[in-house]
Amino acid sequence: MGPKALYPLGWTFRMATTALQQGEVPVGCLLVHKGEIIGRGKNGVNCSKNATRHAEMLAIEEALDWCKNDNLDKDAVFSETDLYVNVEPCVMCAGALRLLGIRRVVYGCQNERFGGCGSILNVASDQRSGHGQPIIQCVPGVFADTSVQLLKEFYKGQNPNAPNPKIKRFQDVSQTSLPVLDVSQPVDLT
Ligand SMILES: [Zn+2]
């Protein structure tokens, strides 16, 4: 994948940072279909007190609504949709993405606690799971260092003796309307 194909992943760091500022584990994701964002999500587990409100689940809901509103066949759409997320999807999310027949998952660092794309279980490509759906192409380790750094900020914040985390680097883009996120443009991560 060329650098341009990875631009959406840059945006996920900004969304993840917003989650972090709201006291969530910093995870953000985008679902991209033919260059268009059809779903976005940032982790909302703590705010909602619902352990299933992972970024990917929220993005999936938005994408399914998008299919419905545009009267498109969701199977056809998901077979040409890629997920960009800063952390490896967990077992739950990888299972949901597999059931929906998503084409590809591009992610940052590994999820060593719950990873469903190989770190703990391989829900993404195990032939025994997935209800006969094709395996998901996984592209791991993209901007992995930035992803790890962001997660460390969260765990530092959990420690009352730690200095204030430096989390104001990225602008909040999660509330902007969909067309404003131009994934054909790079995001400055410095
Ligand atoms: Zn998840």
C-alpha cells in the first residue's frame, strides 16, 4: 500500500485522541468505501458504561445506516470496504467485521489483551470461524509506534502520580461532518 492509501489511518489518531480526552482508551477508526468515509467511531465504553461501545462497533452502525439510506446492498459494500484503526480490533470487533464480510483491516499496534487479528485469537482469518465468510486481509503495524505512544498516555493518566498527559496535540475532528474529513489528504502526526 502506498502512503496515500494509509492517510485514513492518520485521521484515526485524531479521533483516538478525542477519546483519550474524554477518559476513554484511545481508539478511533474509519470505514472507507471507494475513497469515501462511510463510518466513523471512537471508543465510548466509559462514557456509555457499555463495554461493547468500541470504536469499530460505532463505525459499523454508521456504515449500515449509510447503506440503508442509500439503498445499497451491505454485503456488496462491505466486500469493498476497509477499516482503518489505530489498535488491532479485539475479538468481538474482529468477529463482527468478519460476519459483515469486510475486505481489509489496516491497523497500528497490536492489542495484546484482546486482539482478534492474531494477537490473542485469529478471528479475522481462522477458517473455523466466520460462518463461511472470506478471511479479512490484515495490514498490521502501520504507525505502530504512534499507536503505542497514545495508549501509554492513557495508562499514564490512570496513575494519579503521573504528570498531566500531553494529549492536546491533535485537533478534535470527531464532530465534524463526514465530507470535512478528506482522507485523500495526509495528516500531520508530529
Ligand atoms: Zn473491539
